[in-house]
Amino acid sequence: MTPSLHATVSGKVQGVYFRAWVFDQAKSLGLNGWVRNLEDGKVEVLAQGDPRGLDALKERLAEGSPLSRVERVEAKVIEYEKAFSSFDIR
């Protein structure tokens, strides 16, 4: 099991390059995992790596990308059965 940050971001986060921005943030923090759009308009993130990097990503998600408007971030650390070796946009 790998400690992972699982987050769901609500607001204006689709169609504003939010996933690409999350990708850049995760890479800059040395994190692995993925980001994807959900059908309900939210964005889901699963990130793995150094706990300080996960905390930093959680803070950055709350701020959002330049074109986004984040209304809510639901985030928790979970034990995930798979370890990722890169960060992907799904």
C-alpha cells in the first residue's frame, strides 16, 4: 500500500487547462499519479510521493490555476494498492 493524496476539486475547473496545470504542479513537486475530469464537472486527483509534496499540492489545488475558480477541495490521505511511476493526465 502506498500513502496517496486523493482529492476532488469543485468549481470552474474543466475547460480552463486545470488538468495541465495540476500535471505541472505535481511534476514540479516530484509526485506521481494522475488527474482526470469527472462527469459531474469536478476534477479528481490521485498523487503519491513525499508527504511534504502532497501537502504542497493540496494547498496549490485550493488556490487553483490562473483561469480556474476553485470552490471546494475535498482531500484525504489514503492507502492505495498501486504505486505509480509517473504523473498522467487521463
